[in-house]
Amino acid sequence: MSDVNRVYRLVTRPQGMVKDSDFALKEEPKPELQGDGQILVRNLYLSVDPTQRGWLERDTYMPMIGLGEVMRAFGAGRVVASRDPGFAPGDLVSGMVGWQDHVVLPAKGPAAPSKLPPGVPVENALSLFGITGLTAYFGLLDIGRPQEGDTVLVSGAAGATGMAVGQIAKIKGCRVIGIAGGKEKTSWLTGELGFDAAIDYKAEDVSARIKELAPRGVNVFFENVGGAILEAGLDHLAQRARVVLCGAISGYNDSFSMQGPRNYMNLVLTRSRMEGFIIIDYFDRVGEAMKDLGTWLQAGKIKDRIDIAEGLDQAPAALRRLFEGKNIGKQLVKIADA
């Protein structure tokens, strides 16, 4: 194993779309364990998520990344050295590892990594069984509270969270409409994933299509995009609908300067509820989600799709892909073989 640690550090705060030059890829000495209660992890995969764009620019539910600091990212890797009895070399773990080859993590406390579920491939552990799958599970079931026969509308439906939301809604007996960009994505949603309908926001009038596909209104709107897509969904709510605010990816590259929504009064007219959430609030309930997701995957009721970029040097481009609409499913960066 090399004694060099390749690491991406933030050097410039992005203006608009993330650029390679916003980061510096450096070769530094591999970190070493400094005391008991620590583990050294060789990172294998990095998770690429829209929330990372926010961390580059402002304090959110986590502090803003400082200039000169390692680019923050969730990921998975293999323990190569341990000074804690709870972890042994060879263990596969996931946690906040950053854009780098190696990381030293505490074995206990809020920053400690978790061991991956036995028998689950690393890629799936960062997707369906990772942050995005958990976000879909709790956001839909706890906040959206779908009932059998409900019409569920999902924006960003071909992304990692959206694809899981739609499939879970189908499992719960709902009619599901996905919004995504491009024929390839919409065909995948209605074909392989079994969505009842899909709207191509790049080629269709989204509001008109929602009205056509949901003439009685939308009961649950799982919202990942913001802007015009959010307004289109709010225009077509059923009585006492539930709007789940998960993200607003359309505004992340514009300094979070989202406007509106201009039609929020429709929440009043339809007696509907709009609520945001952060997945970290549900970490004490991960076990129940893992049990259900595992059962559904084994039964063939839910599918996972991974979009992998090869090489640590592809990390900035992989983050851009999310905002360029190029990824389908969960975006990962592979930096070493398992």
C-alpha cells in the first residue's frame, strides 16, 4: 500500500457550477494512527450527493467546508489498521471520509463509521442502503404518509433518492408519476422501475402533464428540485395533500437564491401540508429501514442502479454530473478495488 495520500482540498468557493479548479488534488503523507480509539480506512467508493454543493458555500445542517480543508463526502472503505477492539483490519465501513485515499476516523462517537451490512455490496451500501435510500424511506413514509390508492408525484425521479421513493410508493399500493429529464430517464422509470407515468421536463409542459395524469390531484408530492417544478406540483394538489421537501437541486448553483413559490397559497386552499426534513434526524431508526429495504430487494420489489465514475480525479466532474442531469441512479466515484 502506498505511503502517499491523494487528497482534494477546497481552494476557491464555487461561482455557479463546480469547476475542477475550485479544488487542488495534492499528494500528502498517508495519515497514521495517533492513539487508541482510532482506525485507518482505505477509501474504496465516494458518495456524490447534491448536498455537497451546499457545503461548499454556506452553513447548512453541517458547517461550511473551510478553504484548505479536505472536501467532505460520505463514502465507504476497508479498515487497514485499528486501535480499537470494535474494528479489525479487513472490516468494511461507511462514514464521512472525504475526497481522499485514506482517512483516520474515531471508532466511537458521532463521527465514527458504521460497519457495512454483511453480504451487501459496497455500491449498494452507499445507495439503497445508504443515505439516499434512507432519505427516500423516511421522507416518504414518515413525512408523506402515503395511503393505498394515493397518487404520488416525485421530482428528480431518476436520481438516487427519487428512484427509491417511487418504488417504495408502488410497494405501498400507490399510483406513481415521476418527473425527470430526457427520454432515456422517463423510459427507465416506466419500464424497469414500474412507475405508472413519467414526465420529461425537458420536452413537456410539466404542469399540463400533471393535470392530465392526475385529474383528481396529487396526494403526495416528494420534491427534490424546487423552482418551477415545485410550483407545477403545488398547482395540482389534492385536498389534504402532503408535500415532502427533500431538496432544491435547481437552485444549489445559484447561491441558494430560490424564489417563491408564488403559489404557496394553494396549500391553504387544499388544506395541505408542506414539510422539510433532514435524514440525520432518523439515524436512531436505521434498523427498521434496513430490514424493510433488504426484504424488498430480496423479493425483487425494489431495484437499485449505480452510476460509477472511475478514479479519484473524477470527483469534481462526478459532482457536476448531478447538476447537469447526466447521472441515472446513485452517483459514486470508485477510487480503489474492494
